[in-house]
Amino acid sequence: MVTRRYQDGGYTYAGKDLGAIATNLGNATLRPFFAVDLMLDTPIYFWTGLDDLTIGGVTYIGAGNLLDVSTASETNDVRAANATVALSGIPGSLISVALQTKYHGRIARIKFGLTGLDEDFLLQESGDFLLQENGAAISISVGDGEVLTTLFVGYMDQMTIDEGPEASTISLTLESKLVDLERPRPIRYTTEGQRVRFPNSVTDLAFEYINDLQDKPLMWGRGVQI
């Protein structure tokens, strides 16, 4: 089991902790699904099932097959592997809302889970289900019915909108958090740069004369008359 943790804004995200998933992969019936967390000003949660699904106090909106999640790949080297989330069937009236949403740089998470793990029904001696008057099986389910683990954590990067005559598709590219390693972070040895790095050190004058030294002539090796 591998666990990776990402720290951002006071939240800790755990990914690839497949303990609960692995122990249920041998079940006779598996109901896998994907879920997406979009941490906007008002967070939005989707999952690839129908109706609403509540896990850990978070309610995921059922998008069914309208939600498409790309493969979250892994590499042996330290490289930023991106992912894509697409939501189709979007009414044209909501396109303007999507364009006005401040999404760039916000956290997004792709999750994988299993549902219906606690599904158990009352059986007759013949092995048939014991049914209610409306034809539904009598459930004797106990315990947690869903498990969920984080596959990918990244930043929302670019939104692409494919408009159709009646409905549109919104594709959102997610950058891996490893992309931070590729961004240059220049350090300037100036008074201003020192104050940015150490804002509370108002008496730090280490680079106070650095600008004056740029064009200052230095009489090195010459005799000086006193």
C-alpha cells in the first residue's frame, strides 16, 4: 500500500491508499465508479452514477455517463502527468456561468470508489430473494456501503468548451502538482528581494548598497595618494 499526501491551504489529501479498495476486489459483484472534486469558491462534486451519493459528509451529484475522466497515469521518473475531466450535456445557458467562474489554479481531485459493498438481501430456503409487496428485495445491509480513494490531485488549468446545437461539452485539463518543479523561481540579491523573503527583518541591511556597486569603479592595484 502506498500513501501520498499533498498539503495545500491547510488541507491534507491522501492518495493511493488502496487498503479498503483492495480488500473488496474479490467480491462477487463490483460497482466501481469515479468521482471528481472541483474546489471552486463553491465546491462542486460529481460522480459517475445516478442520483446523489453521500460519502464522508460530502454529497456527489450523479452525472452518469455524462462525466468522463481520463486515465490517471503514473511514471517511473519525476514527471508531471496531467489528467482531463469532461462533462457533456451542458445546456447553453450555463456556458456563460462556466466562463465567468474563476477556476484557474484551483485544486481538483479525481477519485475511484466502489459502492454497494454492504448490499445483502433476505433469502428464502429456495435461494430466491424475499420480496416486498412492491417487488423490491428486503435489505438487511449493515456497515459502510462505499469506499473511496484519491487517484489524482492537481490544479485546474485550461477549460475547453465544445458548443453544440442543443448541449455542449466542457473539458477541464488538470495539471499535476509536480508542475511546480518546472516553474523557475529566480532569487534576486537585492534589498527588495530580501524583504520579500524576510518581511519581519526590518533591520536587515545586507543588500542595502548592492545597487550602488553595479557601476562603481574599483581602483584595484593602483597607488592612492593620501
